[in-house]
Amino acid sequence: MKRALGLLAAVAVLLLAGCAKKPAYDYTAFHASKPKSILVLPPTSQSPDVKASHSVLSTATLPLAEAGYYVLPVAVVEETFQQNGLTNANDIRAVSTQKLHKIFGADAVLYLDVTQYGTSYIVIGSETRVTVNAKLVDLRTGKQLWAGSATASSNENNSNSGGGLVGILITAAINQVVDTISDKGFDIGAIANARLLSAGEDGAILYGPRSPKYAGQR
């Protein structure tokens, strides 16, 4: 009887632990910084796909602008780096926050890293997957304000239809070719960026001063 009660107590503890909410994200540094403008740097990429960095960069500014921030124009930023002899994302990443602030005058910089990008063939299916990590740093103090990660996949709402194993394999092969040629990674990357850089959820980036929700956030 004692053993049974002990087991029940242990199960209860595990259930309570599983139901416990994760700690709220610590926005102390973010609130103290109050950034109004953000400089988005070209993403570094761990993907062999040469399109990964520019593709992800092209859809990163929209959710930030919708969150209420002034985002420095990507084309102007890229041209400025080129004029200073910097064309590689890894070399740009090495530029100090002090120098970035002096050149661009933004309050914060967003560092992006693409860890997955592209379409792969997986036995009975093909998948386009994009994973992006982000880190927001205050250019005036060098302090990290926020960090996050998001993934999007073309298979999230997919379900295999009939046709047997041969039909599934043929469909998967065709989808892989089509997705690679059409760069479906661009669309999936936009979804990943929207998940990563949209405000409004705990753990997400905070609303900026241009948003009507800015004053009421915690």
C-alpha cells in the first residue's frame, strides 16, 4: 500500500511538473534599451545553398516594420558595406557594434544565422525546410536584448495521397525538382521569419514605438 501511494505521489509530481509553465522571457535589457531603429545585417549561413542568406534577408525586415520599428533599408545597408570593401556576411558580422553605430546610427542590430535552407529528398517525400536564429544587440551598449529561433517546413500541412509507394516516390522526386528550381525556400523562409520576428507572444521580440501596442506591453 505504501509503495502504491509512493508511486501515485511520484506520478502526481511529474504531471504537475509537466503542466508547469516555462519561465517568462526576461525583457529587462530590452525595456531599458527602448530601441526605435534596427539595422539588419546579411545573415550568415550554414546551408550549402548560395541563395540562403539573401533570400532570408529579403523577408526579414517586414515583420520588424510591422512590429513597430524603423528598419534601415537593406539595399542602402548593402551598398554601404560594399563601399567599405565588405561583401561577405561573415566579415560583416565581425564589424564591432561601436563601428556599426557610428556608420548607421541605428539603436540596435539584428544578427541572423540560417542553419537550414533548401529542399531535400527523404525516402517517400521531399521537404523544404528553413531554420533561422536571431540575436538583437544594442549598438550603444553592446548588450544583448533578445534572442530567438524559428523553423518552417513545407511538410507542415502535407499529407500523402493515394497511388501506392511508387506513386509517392515519383511525386516526391518531382516535388523536389520543382521546389529546388522555383526556390521554394524563399516562401518557407518568409514563414520562418514571420514566426521569428513578429511581436506579441511571450519570448518574441517586443513591439516597437511605431506600434499602437507599444505602450501596453510588459
